[in-house]
Amino acid sequence: MAASVLLCGIAVFALSMAGLSKYILLLPIALCVAFAIVRSAGFAVIAFTIIIYMNSSAVLADSHGIRVFGDLVALMMAVTMGYHWLSGKKIDQVVIPAVVCAVYLATLAATALYARSPDAVVARVVDSAKICVVTLLLVSLISSMRQFHKMCVAIVLAATFLSLLTITQYLYTGYSKDFGGFALASIQHMSGQVDGWRPSGPLTDANFYAQILVIALPLALQIMVSGANRYYALSGMVASVLILIALLLTFSRGGLLGAAVSLLVLVIINRRRITKKHMMIAVLVGGVGLVALPSHYMDRFNAGLNSLEQITSGGFGRDPAVAGRASELLAALYVAERHPLLGVGYGEFMSYYQEISIARGLMARGADRQTHSLYLEVLSERGVVGVLFFSVLITIAVTSILKTLSYLHKQRRIAAENAVGAWGAALAGYMATSIFLHEGYAQYSWLLMITAMALPTVAMNSNFGRKLRGRVRV
């Protein structure tokens, strides 16, 4: 209670200084919520996961001018972690992720020594460090597989809510309302001479919105496949359908690829548990997705394939999006060719694009551009050395998931094994979409990887043999 009162006192001061005194009337409700969060680790995991997944801090700052929300959430996370740590709960699950993050951030900071704009590199590293700290605070609250399952459910709930907003936009509002900044949309090129609306949810780009929906899709499907009862399984099926429809409405070709990869990994992990009933449900979900397929979707998909074929044949793609991406990817390769060992510095590729595009005769984009590929971004900005460190980071995360799956399988803790497998599928889907997307919203990649690295410690704690929903051991 003292911690909650302290937080509200700080909030009153911050809101007053920011000129947002009208929001002080909401503080009694915030006090109750803060007290519940600090007292209950499970409720805290759900609340903080939803806040992070929905990009709430940025939405409130950009759409409502509330720029203190992110700092207040971080402070509340620290207070909650401190409260449970002082109460005797262990937080050793964050030791390995913290060490890995510190080493990796140090490699990013080292690129400032030779970058064009060292101050900008340091600023980007500081932002990444803040994201890592916030994620570590969240993961420190996951002291059992039961709480990890709550994190998975929280992501599904948040994605389902965002999907409902997107579907409502498409069916009823014509994208005229943004629902407080959590359902943004913009008119973009589709195919040929056709332009149309593409929703971006709480983010600023439809492709990144599709990427975070890809993260949630295998988690929702796993709930459907391994639900503790029929109502729980039905809720997973409904969430899966809604998320899939919203994913299709983004018109993201990379998102569709990521979804396919995550589903493939999920099928491989659950190959012994999939029944005819599950196959029928999958066909039903796929049928609903095809029915809900927006107009011009296949035209956009085919235009992308045709342009890709033209580019690989030495020509220029007719699809401007594909042609532009190709120019950015080629520019990244040229930068990597000139700076193969160490790259040009963390986040510095954008400042090289214009001169590279002119020198190499690539598409003139009229502005500094990103690589639109996480892997080429790492190669061009951090060189072979950076690729090595990045590969180690991914390897640790994947190895942690596989180690946890093996341990849980031997212990016959089926529900926990299902949740971890779905998390692995979500990570695979994210990495697949990253072939076509740069590191635009790092909080999602860090959430996936830091949680994955913490899972072995969480699963192997001897005190976690509780029951999930009264039926299955976790």
C-alpha cells in the first residue's frame, strides 16, 4: 500500500508538471490497480505484458500527450519486483539473460568508436538498454511456469483486442476512427494502380503490426489445441480466427510468410498430439481466413512475386514496394562489402543509403532508408563481428527453448511444454518476418529472447509442480 501511494504521489507530481492535471481524477482507480499489481505477481505479469505488447507508452505519448506513462510503468515494475524479492521470491531466472544483454549491448556501444555519428549510436544503445531493463523487470516476476502461461495468455488477449479493433474498422468505420491511437491506418499502394487502407494497429507501419500478430497467432492456436477444457479451447479458436483475419487485413506478404513458418514449427512440435479434430478445426480456421481475404490481396501477392522474378532476372520490378525493398537490400550489401568486418555503426545505415543509391544507380527514394531486413541490417551496421554476436544471441534463445522442452517432456509436464513450444513457434515466426523488416520495435524481439533465455531456470525450479486450471500438471 505504501508503494502504491508513493507511485500515485509521483504520478500526481508528474501529471501536474506535464500540464495534464485533468487526468488526476483517474488516480483513485489507478491506486487500486497499482495496489493489485504490486501485491499479485500473476496480475502484474498480465498487466505489464499487455502494456508492452500494445505499445501503450508510445500510443499515449503520441496520441494523447501523456509522456510520463512509460516512466511510471517502469517505476511500478521496479517496485513490484522489489516487493516480491524482499518477500523471499527468487529472481535468478534473469541472471543469464542480464549477462547476455549486457555483453550484447556492449558490442553495440563499441560501434560508436568508428561511426559517423557516435552520439546518435550511444543514444540508440541507451534506448535499447532501457528496453532490456524493462523486459528483465517483467521476466523477474515470472517465477513459475504458471506465470509464464499467464504471459502467453496476456499476449493473446492483447492481440485479440487489437484484432477486434482492426476488424471493426474494416467492417463499420471505414478506418475513419483510430480508437485512441490503438488502431491506426493509412492509405498505401496495393498493386497496379490500386491504393487502399492498411491498418497498423498501435504501431506506425502495417508490416510491423503483422509481425506482432504473427507472434500471437501460435500462442492462440496452442490454447485451442491443448486447452484444459472445451470452453478454453473454444476461446483459443476464436482468438486464432480474429488474429488471422486482422493479419490478412494488413496485406503484409512478409507477415503471411511468418505465419506459415510459425504454424509449421507449431505442427512439428505438436505432431504427436494433433488429432483429426484438430485438423478439421484447422481447415475451418483456414476457410474463414480465405472467406475474409480482402479484395486485391492475391493481386498484391502475385505482383510481388512477378517483381521479384523480374529483379532476379536483372530487370526492375514493377511493384514499387518490392523494387524499393530490393534497392535497400542491395544498398545494405554494398555497405557490407565496403565495411565487411565491423560495419558502419549501430543504426547508421540510413545515413549511407542516399550516397550508395546514387553511386550504384539504385532506386532514388528521396530520403534516408532502412535496410528492411534485420539480418542485412546487422551485417551492414556491425559487420561479420556483429553477425557473430547476433548469432550467439539467437542460438542461446533457441537452445534455451529446446532445453526447456526436453526437460518438461521428461517430467511429463504437458501444459508447460505446450506453452514453451508455442513460444518457440512465435520466435520462429518473428525471425521469419525479420527477413523483410528491420529492427523497428525492439521491445518485441527482446521480449521473445529474454523470456526464452529465462525459461530453463523457471522450469527447473523444484517448486513449480503446480496444477494449471486444475487438470494438467505444469
